[in-house]
Amino acid sequence: MPVPAETFEPPVFDVRRPELVRPVRIDRAGKVGPTRGQVAGKGWRRTSHGYYLPARFTADTPEQRIVEAAVALGPDDAVTGWAALRWLGAGEFEGVHLGRELPVPLLVDDHRVDAPPGAFITAERRQRDDRRVVDGLSVTHPLRSVCFEMRFAPTLVEAVKIFDLAAQSDMVSKEEADAYVLRLSGWTGVGRCREAIALGDENTWSRMETEMRLLWRGIGLLNLVSNHPVFDEAGNHIGTPDLLDLDHGVVGEYDGSLHLEGRQRAKDIRREGAFRRLGLEYVTMVAADRRDPSDFLRRTRDACRRAGRDRTGRWTVTPPAWWVPTTTVEERRALTSEQRSRMLHRRAG
């Protein structure tokens, strides 16, 4: 007798990913999969051509969506782009843009392969070291994956955000990406990829910080550091601003909805006061500035003019000898597990 959908347990995708399940094919006996009669009912969900899961198993996580798309892969194919980065541990790649789910990109040998629902096919040429198997899934390595996303990003700003997110997760460094993109001469979108790497930052903690940094660069503020600790003359850590213009001494902060809450708002005000006491000027960007940044940029120029009148040098970004730096991918990769847990908990999404 066929196993009912309500009690059928599909196979776990991989023992290291026990929360994910592998779609199954039709089984005439109804033991290791549904019968043809069963899939005609409401208890089963078709994940792709010829594959099913009990309807109670939903694709409500990026990882489960990736697993369901990957059934179309041949032995030499791989998941790439945002989905590979997510699988490799870059949690900020959620597979969503402007509220819509992004398709899972699949790198295949034969472009005639039909893309399963929620996926798309790319048959670009590959290089010898592009592919690896991680937790039972074939994925392209981080450099191939992030360059794929940057090359096909709709705008340069989006491409820079992609690099920043990958670097935030320590998947790629600027040096590694610069070297890798040399191998992509003539590939679609390689020019945008190169530009994005040049504009990228290894220590940006959110997409909004990327936007703010690029807005400042657009008005000629080029000597910028992201999330770099600021110290007073005695070596005391005063704070770590989202953005700092080293030439003028202007701090930039992006305030999302979290910053409107009472306790966080009080903390922000105290922090602003501490920066100002060192002679730093302060500019805040809010959500409304994204739609029309003209007033934010006007406030920034005003702050630069004010800061130019105070050259007392009561602040520095040079850390004291005891400080463990974490502003580059290389520095973060060198941390112990305990140090990562203690020092990097503040990095935001």
C-alpha cells in the first residue's frame, strides 16, 4: 500500500544539512516516492519535472530552494552565483531582490537542459578549478560565484553591493578578485565586474552602507574607510562609524528603523557626542534619502566645510598596539573561532 503523503519521510539531502530534504521520483509501489495517482491529489507538491515532495515540506528557505533546483544538475554541473555563495556560508545572500525571489543559477554543460521552476540555466565556459562539492552539493567556488553575480548585476551599484556582501562574509578579498577577473577577458559583463571590485570595500556591513559610500564618492570624497575604529589621542576606542571621510574628518551613519527605538536612539546620540568632542563632524542618512539623496549630499558638503575649520587632530584611526584589527578579509580569516565570535558579532546584515 502506498505511503500517505502525511507520513512519508523524504530522504535528508545531506547528513550535514538535516533540515533539507531531497525531492523524490514517482514510485509505482508508493514506497520510496508517490504513485502517479497520489501526485494528482493535494498531498504532494511538484518541485520540478518528475520530482515531488509531500506538500507539508515547503521551499521557504533559500537552501531548500537551492536543493530543489539542483535536481536538474548533471555530474559535471554546479550551482553558481548567489546560491553557491549562500550554500558556502555567505548568509546575506538571501536570493531576494526588491521583494522577489531570485532564480537559482545553474551552470551546466548543455544549454538545452530545461531549467526547473525557480532556476535558470547558464552554459558559460568553465575553468578547471571552478567546481567543488560541499555538503553533498556541487557548487562553483566563491570567486567564480561572486564574479558571475557582479557581471550580470542590473547596475554598477548592485554589483558593488554584491562584492561587499561577499567580502563581508570573508568569501573573497579584493586582491583575490582582482587576480581572478584577469582570467575572464572577453566574458559578458567583465567590465562591470572590474569596476565593482575597484569600488568595493572589504569591511562594509550592510547594503545601505554601500549606497552611502558610493554617494559620497560621487561628490568627490574618495579617502573613505568603512566601519573603521576611531581612537582618541590616549588610544581609547571612541566608536566605529559606518563611514569616515579621512580627509575632512566627517562621520557618516545610516539610521534604519532599528535606530528609531528608544534605547538604540539614546546610544546613537551619545556616540555622536563622543565623535563631535574629538572634532569630527557627523552626517546621518535615513531611508528617505535613498529616494532623493540631494539633501543628504547637501548636509555632507556642509559638514565638510564645518570640519575644515577644526584641524586639532584629536582623533586617529591608527589603533594602539593591543588592538586586534578586523577591517580586512585577511585579518578576519586569521582570527581564531573565539575571536570571531567575540569581535565580529556586531557586523550587521
